[in-house]
Amino acid sequence: MTKPTARTTNSDTPKKDDISHRLYEDVLALLLGTMVVSLGVTLYSESVLVTGSTAGAALLIEHATGFSFGVIFFVINLPFYWLAYKRMGRAFTIKTFVAVGLVSIFSKLTPMMVDFTMLNPIYAAVAGGALMGIGLLMLFRHRAGLGGINILALYLQEHFGIRAGYFQLAVDMAILVIAFLTLPFDKVLLSILGAVVLNLIIAINHRPGRYLAAR
């Protein structure tokens, strides 16, 4: 009597349904993720710190000119949507456009709802970086980003296996070097600390093959 042959299954192979999200889940993730990011941005804005990517550029311009971060952030991201559409697909582009718009709005509304009478800059750097990293992670896992370098980072991760967090960390450091020309030395050091916290959260939790952001 022969033993029954063990039937091979593909249970270890993730199916599309395992990582797909329903519409209401995407909506909640976009709202909560951008709200968390905006709170981190507010901590940085109040403490005169900067971060990397297009958000960092927008914060630098805000500190230098006094213009609203939300408006600057929205405008800076406009050139990147074509790359997002061509490389990452229509769904990703639409979600990213919505996410950028929400961050622009929430970053304007948050200071009206939260008043910081005392804000330690070290706490602001670490907590702000962590909040932005967690918010970005939520967006990444629902096939969305915050434009700019985020789009390029996700594209490189999905097509070349380069960790999004590590790539962003390299670009963010380059942006923070420019900050030495406009901000006090101690503010830039704290900004670097926050950038490390932000990108470590993404690098540790967002790996190639998980929650793909393409079509």
C-alpha cells in the first residue's frame, strides 16, 4: 500500500488578495497617515528644523521666506506626478496626489488646533521624525507616497531591490547639508537626528516584496 503523496501548495506564496486593501481601508490610511505626517511636520516647523525629500525643501523655503509650507509642498511635488504615472501606475499617482494635498491642508490646520507653549527641540526632532516615518509607512503600505523622492525611492525598491529607506536617507543627508547654509548648526544636527529616525523606521519595516506600490 503506497503512502499518499504530499500535495504541494502555494500557501507560502503571497496572493494578491493577501496584500490588497478595500477602498475604505485606503481612505482611512490616507487620512490617518497624512494626519500623522502633518503633526510631525508641525513639530519641525515650530522648532525650525528640516527633514529630507520634498518636505525638507519645502520647510527650508518656509524658514527662508515665511511662505506657507502647505502651498510650497504642493507646488514642489507637481513635476513628479508624471514619473509616478509612467512608472508606478494611475492608482498610485492618484493616491499620492490626494496624500500630498491632504498633507498640505493638514499642515495648515494642525497649528490652529495644537499650541506648543514649550517644545524641546531634541524631542521635536526624534518625535517629529518618528511621526513622519510612521505616517509614510502607512501610505507606502497602501500604495501611496508623498511625491518627490518618495516616488523615486519606491520605484527603485520595486524594480531594483534598493531599500526605499536607505535611498531616502542618502538623499535626505544631501538636502540637510544644504541646510547648513541657512540654519544654525545645532538645528541642522537635530534635523539629521530626525532624518535618521524617520528613515530607519521605513528601512526596517518596509522591505522589497511587501506592499508593492506599482500597478
